[in-house]
Amino acid sequence: MAGAGISVAMGSAADLTQLHADAVLLNGQLVQLIEALKTSRRTRKVIRQNLVWALVYNVCALPLAAAGMVPPWLAAIGMSISSLIVVLNALRLGKASTQPQHQHNPAVGAQVAS
């Protein structure tokens, strides 16, 4: 485990193994690793989107507010809306994970909801 880049232990593994693992699969289904990777990729994408949005907004809005070209009340509303956009964008992750995912089961040849 110590030499691996990423280590995953099964829920039935020894306590010491679970302690040193990066992740523990509680239900013992390796398919969950694929879902975890997909979720992590979506999360990283949303984090990047939020960082870019915040950077662009602050680079554009802060100089205008500092120069007095935007009234303080409008700057406060703009910052609140910017924060709301970031939160709503992040909430898309939770929405995507609650929708049923369809997997192809090659043994049956049909779509199965997981």
C-alpha cells in the first residue's frame, strides 16, 4: 500500500490495511471505483469553472468598484450574485449523482439501472 500511488482497501480488509488506504470500498463492489473516478473528474471540472468565474468576475469588478465607478450597493449585489452562481454550479454535482446511471450488462445484453 505504501508504494502505490493510490490505494484502495475492501471493507472486509484488516483494520491496518483500511487505515493506510486512500479509499475504502465498504460494499466490496469494484464498480464503485469507476463511479468515484467519474465523480472526481466532474468535481474537478466544476471547481475549475468556479475558479475561472470568480477570477474573471473579480478582475473585472474590483477595479471598477475601487475606482468608484460602481456604487457600493451595486458592488455588493454583484458579489452576492457571483457567489450564488458559484454555489448553483457546484450544486449540479449533487443533482448529477442522484440521477440513475444506466450500465450495459454484457452478460444480459440490456441496460440496467444502478
